[in-house]
Amino acid sequence: MPDKPNAGGSDGENPRGITPLKPWPRPHHKPGGGDALLFFAVFGEFDLSKPFSRSMYRSEGPGEWLGLSHVKRTDSPEVFTGYQSPPMWDLFVRDAPVTAAEAMRVPELVAVRAEVPDPATLDYFRDAIGVVTWLLDCGGVSIYDPQRLWLWSADEWRDEIFEPGEPRPQEHTVILVSEDDGGASWLHTRGMRQYGRPDLSVHGVGPKHIDAVTQMIERFIETQAYGGVVASGQEVHMRGLPPGGVCRLGGNTDDPDFNNVHIAVEWANNVIGE
């Protein structure tokens, strides 16, 4: 069974007199949007006795809500095989060969998992980012995000995720473009479950409208990440897109294309197929 490390202690701050961490508000939050799920696999060789500094990592640290599982390759090789197998891992070998090779050499991983009921702020994400960064300082070399479908190097994570010190929804989600019927494109996202919100799906997009549809999806990502709820049946009104677009909520978390429910934005008569 995987070990469950603790955070290796604290930086000695007085809990009654500590300086509050910078909040990550969710200004558009409406109750009922869904529960947030975070999951990261950090590959490396770890010294988990390293103290966790609340101020350095801008995080409250792990706890009951944020679980850590320490796994050794020699004890549970099947766990590593589950992550480092085709077809997804082949894409990392192609697109990030150095990072993928490092991840395949190291003997351990720490899985970071949290499920947060309908969070009213993004503080949970801030705290999880700090914990993952601490794990890098404990010996981690890369981070696999199976929801966003990306393998971060340690430097990428620090530069793009931790150092900004603010929410970055576009970095934690991805817009995928797949071939659709008739030479059109299917634009679809992954990663919105980390915010407890549906992913987005638009079929039948033609070259004329692909840029506008991408902008629409990016706006939906931002709105939902900051707490907005897109109602099923809501109409889309946006310059550059024809009228008549309607949002339809569907799917389930077992759908392998999203691992999440999703919003399909549809136009009658496929008017975005041009």
C-alpha cells in the first residue's frame, strides 16, 4: 500500500497570530455549480521530512481535504504503468521528451488529490499549488495532470503556475481540436472539473468561425473558473458568431473525452460549419 506522508512540519508560525494568506476570490460564484476535483501525480525521489512553510508556499498545506499518497515503483509498479502508458504517454514522449524521460527514470511518485464541495473561493487551488511546489522542493522532477492532459517540468510549474501567485484558469485547462465530419473541427476542453464546472464542446466548426469559437470557449473557461454557472438552454450572443447558439448540459464524469460533464454549444443547421 502507498505511504501517506504528512507535510513534514510547519515553519513555526503562531496559528493565533499568523498573517493571512492572499485570498483567491471567486467573484462570480453561484451555489450549485458542482464539486471541484484536483489530482496531480508528482514524479521524483522524495525527502518528505522537509518542513512545509506556509508563507514560502503561500498555502495552508495538506490536510484531511487534500490527501497525499507516496508510491514507490518497486512496491507498486502497476501504478506507474497506469500513468506512463500509451497512448497518452506517447504524446508526452513526443512533445516533452526530456521531461517524460526524467519521469520514467525516477523511483517514486506522490499523488495529490482533493475533492472540494462547490467551493466559494479558489483558495483550495492556491493551497494545492503550494503543496505541489513543496513536493518539487522535496525531490520532485515533474507533474502529471491527467485532467488537463499535460506533463509539467519542475521549471514550467514554478514559472507558469506558482510564481504568478494568482489564479490562471487558462493554464489549467486545454482546448483540444479534433477532426470532425465533413472536414470541420470539434473544439473541446479538459480541466474544468478542477473548478467544479462543465467542460465545453462545439462540433462542426468551420475555418471561418474557429477563431471566434475559441474566444467564446476561453470566455466560458474564465467565467466558470471564477464561479459562474452556465445554465442549460442559455443562448450565446457574441460578436463574430451567428445568432442561435444554445448551451446544452449533458454527459457524465465517466465520459473519457472529458472525465466530466460538459456543455455542448449548438447551432441549428450547423451555421458555424463555414
